[in-house]
Amino acid sequence: MAAVIKDTGVIWSRLFDHRPFVHGEISYFVREFEEKRGDREVERLFKILEYSSELDQSQIDRAEQLGDCYLPSLKANTDVALSMCERILERENKFDSDIELADKRETRKKQWEQFMNHMSEKCRQVDETFTEKEEKLTEFYIDLEKKLQN
């Protein structure tokens, strides 16, 4: 029974005790940071501090001056662009394409109906003319046949 408990303890420590792994990673990080990099990180931090203090002392005032100088004209240009966009939108709303398309479709439908009525009338006239000519020719030949028999 003691062997089972001991084996269980060993299995548990292998599965859930991460101290050896974490200790190895920490020592690797410390060695990487202290030995290989040396003072490069500290030098970089000092350069960043120097650059940020330079920005704080000189560039912020310059940025404020440039902002005061150019921001009003930028705002005016933006307002002009905004008003142009609003005018374009108003024109687009006036030019409601769906209504115009529906009107044009209705107009074309009426024109098509007129065309079809006109063509039907022409066909009826041609049929009537044909019938009249046929009757005249039939009468002519009947009359001609009577004259030949006499």
C-alpha cells in the first residue's frame, strides 16, 4: 500500500508540479536578459526617456502652434466638403429614380398599346381591302365568264 501511495505521489508531482519547468524558464530568461543583452535595454530606456523629454520641451509647443495655424482652414475645408455632400444628397433625393423609372415604364406601355392598336387597325384595313379586291375580281371573272358563254 505504501508503494502505491509513493507511486501516486510521484505521478502527481510529474503531472502537476511545474516548479522544475518554471525554475528552468526563469533561469533561462534571467540568463538571456542579463548576460546576452547586457546594458542594451537600459540604454534603450535612457534613449526613450531622452526622446520623450525632448518632445515634451519643444515639440508640444510647435504642435500647438501648427494646430492653431492650420486647424481653422482644415475645418473650413471640411465644412465646405460637408455642404457639397449635403447638396449632392439633396439632388439625389429630388431625382428619385424609382418614381422616374415607373413613369417611363408607364409611358412606354402606353406607346406600345397605341402601336399595337395602330397595327391592328392597319391589318384590319388591309384585310378589308383584300376582301373588297377579292370580291371585285370574283365579280369580274363571273361577268367575264357570262360574256364568254353568250
